[in-house]
Amino acid sequence: MQLDRRTFTTTGLASLAFSGASRVRASHASEVLTYRNEVPGYGPLRRDPAGLFDLPEGFTYTILSAAGEAMDDGFATPDKFDGMGCFALDANRIALVRNHELKPGDEELGPSAGLARLEQRLKDGPAFGRGWDGRVLPGGTSTVVIDLRTMKREAQWLSLAGTAVNCAGGDTPWGSWLTCEETTLAAPDVERSHGWIFEVPAYHRGLVDPKPLTGMGRFRHEAAAVDKRTGIFYLTEDMADGLFTRFIPDKPGNLAAGGRLQALAIDGLPGMDTRNWDRIIFASGAAPSVRWVDLDAVDNPADDLRKRGRAAGAAIFARGEGIHAGSNELYFTCTSGGAKKLGQIFRYIPSPFEGHAGEVERSGRLQLFLESEDASVFDYGDNLTVAPNGHLIVCEDRTDGKPNHLRGVTHEGKVYTMALLRADTELAGVCFAPDGRTMFVNVYRPGRTLAIQGPWSTLRLI
């Protein structure tokens, strides 16, 4: 389902009723407000009697999966739930492909749970890399199949093994998840270099053969999104001076065949600093034209790709994170961007000739769509998606004890609060079911995957 922020629809978004012990309805108003709404949204949050996840009146959540559970293949459900994609399997079932941001040393939180017999099974199966101690790295992905009619889990298995720090990623039009390593670990700390993107088909049962998509570069990847109109993928980098890049495949639909990796530059302003940390350089609402800088040696053995990119004229961004592509526009977050370092959201409008010679005359444009000045409104935006009504839904990622929320952002850049997480961890992996009735989100640690349903059509903007 291609979601476009310019399209507003309430088709099929009627209020839903729920029952069952695993489903929790918010009941009492939150006693301490940690948020401020710029528009009413769905109204004030109600206190969750289970003490986990406050939602507006009428909304409920279901816990679909939790870290440490035994999966169907005998492995333990890995912890540190991060980015996630949702894929239709048939008219009633969906698959959630979920990242686990585990690093060397996290083996007890991984699929082996630190057990020798499961570690041996990982060694015997397809896995990408091992640590200095010979153990298969604990990062990767798991796949969960859900029946949307009953909101019950039908199956759950490990789908990628031996990777590290799998943070976010993105969907492909052909039904696979691109899982991104947010690390540049290399020998001697680990067996082989990391910092790659891997493809995990949503339909594949069991472990996939892990093949890095080397043409998409080696760096601290965060997320990926494809413009279905052109087949070009856009990538974010979670570094304080990261690049915003695009990958133009040599063979559309075959990312392993290679392609060109380029970094965004602001036309006429080489090496521009979009972060606005020291002074306001990139004004809110401004939409300058861009050009794209070719990157070479993208296998990046010296971990200097972003520095070489800036030297060639590319702009830098403050921790680029979640990205979502709609119809002829993309949105991506920069977690610590802005004068107050509370976060930014950028909007990229591709050229009508994106990736072709004609874009020199009619270039794409980059707009600073939102820059937060108030942590109670928007604070450290990370993963994001687009709701069926066209609004952005953004996960917050504070790790200093401050509360994390799900925020909605309107077409005009106004913010409302969708949920409050009552746990000292982040929210991640937000995505919607193809029919728009269910929103999924991950609690990072201890990992839980939640399904949220409710009266989506009751949104108020005034």
C-alpha cells in the first residue's frame, strides 16, 4: 500500500472493539502530562492500567511477541527490537520482519540465549559473521506472522543471523525487508567487516542466505526507502555528521547487481551543515535545490566515506534516522538536529528526472519541514512511517530517562501525541497493516511488538 501524505482517507478506519486478556484498554487520564499537543489529535492520553503504553480514549494495544519467547524454530526471540516492516501474505495475514540491534557481547540476548546447543545450531546454519571468540554474532532479524482477523500470532522464526547492530531498514516493492547494520565493526574485533545492508524476503521461512548488498555502501546505516516511481533507494546515516545518500540500481529490482551511490549536496553551498547547531543556516520551510555527488570506494575500509563525501560537496546531517517514501516525496528524521538539538524532519521532493541527466535543469529540493523547539512537543524523532490519513507517525528515542512518545505530524507540520511509553527505553519500528486498521510498533528492551487499533477516523485538527 503506497501511502501519500497528500491523500486523506478514512476508508475502513471505523472504531474496533476488543476483548481478551492480552489486550489492554487505556482507562484513566495520565496524571502527569509529559507532552503538549499543537493540535488536538486523538485527545488526551489515558493511563494504561498495565503501566506500559498510554493511548487516547478508545484505542487498545495487543502484545504480539516478546523477547525471550521460544520461537517455532527453537531459537529464542532475540531482544532489542528495532526497525520493522509489514508485508501482506494474503487477504488476512501479514508478516512483520523485525530487526534486533544486538552487538558482539549480547549473545545471551540473542537467538541462542547463550546456550551452547543453540550456538552450535547457528554455526551449522547460514550466518554472516562471527565474533573474535568464534561465536555467531547475535544480530539479525526475526519474522512474525499475524492473522489480522484474530490479532493472533501464527508463526515466528529467526530469518537472518550473524549480523550486528541491525537498526532500521526499509521495504522493497517486491516484498522484502532491507535490514541495515548501524556499525562499521571490522577485524580483529569481528571475523569480517560489517556496516552493510541485507535483504530478507518476507515470504521466506527460516534463515536466509546472508549476502551483503555491497553496492549500497558500508557505513553506519540507519534506514532505507524506495521511490517506487524511479526504483531509487534513499539511505540515512546515524552519525553526527552523516550523509543523506541515494542508490541507483544498475538493474531495477536486483540490488545485488550493484549501482551508483551518491550523496545529497545543496546547490551552490558545498559541504553545507544542515544541523543548525551553531547558527541557523537552514531556515525552516526553505527548500533549496540539490545536486548529487558521486561516491567512490563505497566499501569504505577506512570508515571515512562521510568525510570524503563532504569534501566533495555533500551536506551533513545530525544523525539521520527513519525515512519514508510517499508519492513523489520522502521524509526523514535527524534525531539531534536543530538549534536546541531536539530533532528535525526533512522533506525531499525528487526531480521529475530523478537519477537522469535532466535533473540538472530541474533538480530535486530539500525542505526543512520541522525543527523542534520544545521537547514536550517533539523530542529526538527516530523511526517514522506515514499513516493512512497522510500524517507522519514518529517514534521518539531518548535514552536518558526522559519519556518517549509516538508523535503524529500533520501536513502543515503541527504535532500531536499518539502514545506514551511508560518504560525507560525507546519506541521503534512503527508501521501500518496494508488495510490501515492496525499500527504496529516495537518497545526496544525488553523487546515487545505491539499492535494498536482504535477509532482512527476521530482525529481532530482544530
